[in-house]
Amino acid sequence: MTKRNAIAKRSNKVVRVLTETANKKVLKRQSLRNNEYYDMQQTLDDLYKASQMNKRFKNLYELIIRRENILLAYRNIKKNKGSLTKGINESTIITIGEKDPNALIDYVRKRLENFIPHKIRRKEIPKANGGIRPLGIPTIEDRIIQQFIKQILEPICEAKFHNHSYGFRPNRGTLHAYSRAVTLANINKLHYVVDIDIKGFFDNVNHGKLLKQMWSMGIQDKKVLSIISKLLKAEIVGVGTPNKGTPQGGILSPLLSNIVLNELDWWISNQWETFETQKNYERKRIIGGKVRFDRSVKYSTLKRATSLKEMFIVRYADDFKIFCRHHKSAFKIFEGVKKWLKERLHLDISKEKSKVINLRKNFSEFLGFKMKVARNKKKHTVKSFMTNKAKKNAISKIKENIKRIKKKSNASEVSKLNATILGLHNFYQQATMVTKDFSEIAFSVKRTLYNSLKKVSSDKGEPSTYYKKHFKDYLGKKKDIRCKSSDIPYRWNQTQKSNKLYARNQQLYS
């Protein structure tokens, strides 16, 4: 076979794979159905494509105040559990739009003509380490305004966000970030991690810098930027008017925080991962039924011909790690990122929590997991556990559920306990050593379980269909609560290989 025929055959295969993927029927999420119901999906898709082509958006206000966009915002807020949380006034989502949707549309349009945000209710949530997390809760009227602004800005920003930023983004989550981190340690053999904790990130975002970053992204409608600036400076009850920060609790805050740190993502990425070379070394390959870019030749060339330092970032909101190959490079990157954050974003790092970690010697914590690289025959692989804090929280949650069953032993309370256990299983099953963690959790709650539920427990009971399907191989002692609802064993778990999860991640977002 000639080289030309081989290239043609490979190209035909690529086209066939793309066609088959495009023709697959994908189950639509509720948010997508809502977008299509209010005829907004095509508009959002057009914004995303235009942003990819670096278009400047100067007439976003007209899209923001569209009737369909406002009704979509109301629908999205209404299904949210926080819709009944009150701000400084007594309004809730039910009292606003249930009677007359047209009145709601007229109300928000008139407010935006000369927008003055309501005051923000402050609520302090205690942290596990003894600190306090300050939340800012806007009124429901302002939350609706933030929601329909976010709906228009999000596709524009999504087109510009880095591929390995996972926090507060559509169809991405903590497990994708965790599995990417495991992949960098397992497959790429990057065993030095730069852990950086930004001191009070949400409270120290520079407003002027944020608005300039939005302008650079293409959001150049001055009226929209003015409204966002006013939202950022909304008075907080008991605190006053802030001159920096994005209040945690606002709907726009997660998107704005990603905009702030997107510049950091690309700065680190452009040092190595997406560094532009004069010659294009990238090759197309089909992995998992999708066309991907193989950069292995590019990276080997950079190692041979340049003095660039190998680094990859994984970020979830303000929690991020930079994976490096060498000890010396990791410390240089640590100092460089610290200086860059201070000079560019006016942010300080926590000296106590920020450090360089050698995964072969110490654990690194990330999103409820702690990981370490251990020698396995001839290679090093990641061993991961639940963090001590995560185990402590899991024990506390299970004990609370057991106490509620003791007071009221009905099917509803048992279902809540089952849901808690299944939630812990589903999230932490990615950890390679999670069986050991759950054995420790089981031992810690064993006495509480026995003492609190011995009067209502039984050895006989009809297990549910779910139990029969997912726990048929469980060999431990089984107990049932006498309320026609079978309990789920809390020790059982099964680990799942993270590289498989990461492959699914790539199928979703490439």
C-alpha cells in the first residue's frame, strides 16, 4: 500500500467515525430540554461558535432581556432547591412568577434600565477546620437577573476556557478532575506536584481586572459590563459595599471565578502543553471512537530541542495542581506561579497550605481524595484513599441518619440512609484503596448502628430489586429495618479504574 493510499484510508476512517458519532442519539439533560422548550438552544450554540472564532460581542443586552431568556432563567431557578431561600426581603420564586409571567418580564426589564442591586444577606457557614465561610445571598429578584445574564455569557466563556478546568462547568465534575490527576501520575509519570492554595480567593478577586478579562474574552457590551460591575459592588448587610471579591452564593460568582483563573490556566498550558511550534508535530488518532490529537512527537521534540519545563495543570474552581517531572522544575514553577498570581491577579497564596510534593514519598490531597505513587512490580502506580476529613464527614453523616431512624423507623428515613451510603460509594469508588477506607468507616459506625437500631432491626426481610442487582456478591452480615425497606450494607464497595473514567471524560469533551 502506497503512502497516499494509507493517508486516504486513514482519512476515510476518521470521517466515518465522526459521522457515526454525530448520528448517535444522546439522552438530553433537563437543562438542554429547557433550552429547546424556550427556543434558546440555537442562540446559545451560535454564541459558542462565534466565540470560538474570536468574535467581539457588543449587543448582548438585547439577547439578555429576550422574553425567552428571562422565562428560561425563571424555569432554571424554580427547579433549584435554593429557590425558596430568601434574601433580605420575603420574596421567593413562587411569589414572583407563578401568577403572571408577563409581570415578571416587565419587572426585570424596567429594573435593568437603571439597575440598582438589592442588598445581600450575609450568612456565615462554619468550616471543619474552625474557620468561617462567608456566604452572600442575593434576593430572588437579583438571582433571576444573574441567571439570565449567566445563560448568555456562559457559552461565550466556555469556548475560551481551558480543557482541563473542571469546576462549575456544564457536564464536568470533580471525578473528571480527579481522574485527570491520576492519569498524569500513572500514564505520564509526573510525580512532582505543585499544590497551591489561594488565600481567600472569592473574597479577593479584583473587580477592575475581572472586567478587563471579560472584555478580552469578547464580552464588550458596556451596558452588560456595567450591570455586572454593580452586582459585584452590591452592599452586604453588616459589612458594607465591597471593593473586591465575588460573593459566594451568587449565581454569577462561579462563572466569574473561572474567568479570573482562565488566564492562569492558559499561561501554564502555553509553557508546555499548548506551546506553539513552527512545525506542526500533532498527529490525528482515533481513541475511544473519537479523533484525537497525539502530541507525543511534539513533546519529545520540545524535550530534546528546548529548555522548557514540562508541566500540566488540573483545576477545579480555586483548587488546582500542577504536575511536573523533576524536583528542580517543580520548585521553579512554584515560585513563578506565586509571583504571577501576585502581579497579574493581585492574589496571595497560603504559605501553610502551598507546597511542592513528591508523590513517591508523600500524599497529595485533591477533592476529597489523597493520592500517593507506590512501586508496583516494575512500575509506579497511584494508590488513592479518602482523605481523613472525608472519612470523618462520612461517619458523621451515617450516624446522623441512624439517629433519625431510631426516632422514626419508616421507609423514608431508611431510604435517606441508603442514599447517603450509595452516594459515598458512587463518589469514592474511584479510589484504589477505598475498600480499606470503608472498612474503617464501617467499624466506626458499627456500635452506633447496633445500639440505636437493635429494637427495629431484623435478620429477615425482602431485599429491594436494586439491592439484588448491585449487592448480590456482598458476603457481610445483612440487617433489615422492619419497615418494608431493606437496608444497604455500608462496608461493601468496588473500586473502578480511573483511566477508564478519564477515557469517558475525553469522549465527552474533545
